[in-house]
Amino acid sequence: AARMKGKLKRRWPLNEAQICVKKNQKAKLESLSDLLKSQLNVEKFNIIETEEDSGLEQLLELKKLGLPVKVTLELERKKIGPKAKQHMGKLVSTFLETNPDEIIPILEKDGKYDFNIDGQKISLDKEDFIVEFDAGDNFAVAKRDDFIVFISTLRNKEMMAKGLVKDIARRLQTLRKERGYNPTDVLEVASILELDNESLEMIKGRDEELAFLVRVKKVNFEKSCKEYKEDDIDGQKIKISVE
């Protein structure tokens, strides 16, 4: 889910993930370390135990743990009605003009935040705000059950190329089996057509690595085989062949 938010394809390996779990769950996850790396497709991950479930307390805890969060803040309209009365419109406008990062430290310290509306002080308690969080710049976050996962959305060309090579290699290996080639045979050529420009640029410098993985003498990106199989990589239609 975090990958979808960050528009990061499943085949792109990521450098690191930060996984937040509840108390006493860390050891259980660490025992599944290799499986987690494989499923998340990350080079490494860090597991952090947290206590808070929601609201201001959860946001402050994640900030103190150094996680890449930014605050999202809304007014609890039903609760503030009796306090705002005829000033509701101006209060909402003033709130929207106020940086949430200015409000949060005062809520933490005093448990309330004061707005000055037409010379009148309107004090809102922390319960009068809906405090949530999103991922900070260059990160994506997904929340499910008791887990929170942060991933970096910065695209590392080297790691993207690694993922693409592995993905295409798997498809070519499957095609070898479908065509009945002996796994130990070194074939003449693997051919890949109709990759987009970005993918082609990434993979061209890794043709020897791809040839080794697929057990062929060479890899090319031009029509050189008699018969091609249509395939799909993350919605991109390609054609592949081995002979």
C-alpha cells in the first residue's frame, strides 16, 4: 500500500523501510526477517515498537522516534460550535491560515491553543482538533491494523535497474521452460522488444548480467528471433523471445 501511494512499482527494490509495531511484536517480526525483506523487496528494514494508537499522542511519539511524519490537522466542527458561536466562519479561516506545526507544540505544552478572533480569545482544547499524520517529503506511509510502514519515494536508478533485470530474467526463464529447453543449455540469444525509453536505458548496461541469468550468449533489443511472446510489466506491453 505504501508503494502504491509513492507510485513505486513492486519490482523496484527499495533501500530501507521503517516498520512500526506494537509492544512485544518486534521479536516476532525479526524472526521473519528474510521473508519480510523478500515480500517488501527492500535491502534492509528497521522495526520500531510504539505505544500510542492515534491522535496527538501518536503524532508526538512518531516525531520523537525520528520518523518522517508531517501533521494533518482539522477542527472538530461539532465540538467547537458552542465555543465559536457567531465567530465560526472567521475561526475556521484563521485556523486554515495557521501553520499546523505552530499549533502542535502549544497543544503539547498547554493542552489548548488560543485564537484571537476580532479581539476575542477563543481557546480550543486538544480534543477540539482532529490530529493525524501523513508521510513527510520524499516518503510514503501505509497504516493497517497495528502496523505503520514508511518507505522512501526517492527513486534510485541503480536499484530500479536491478529490479527490472530480475523481472525480465524471470520471464525469460519461464519462456525457456515453456519452449522445452534444457536448463543447462546456453542458448544463442534473448531478445526483448518494446520497452519504454526509461526501462531500455536502465537495462542496456546490464545485458551481460541478464545473459548470465537467462543462460544465453547475448541479449539484444531488436527483432532477431522468429517467434515472440507478448508479456506485461507493470502495465507496459513487451515482447520477449529466446532461441
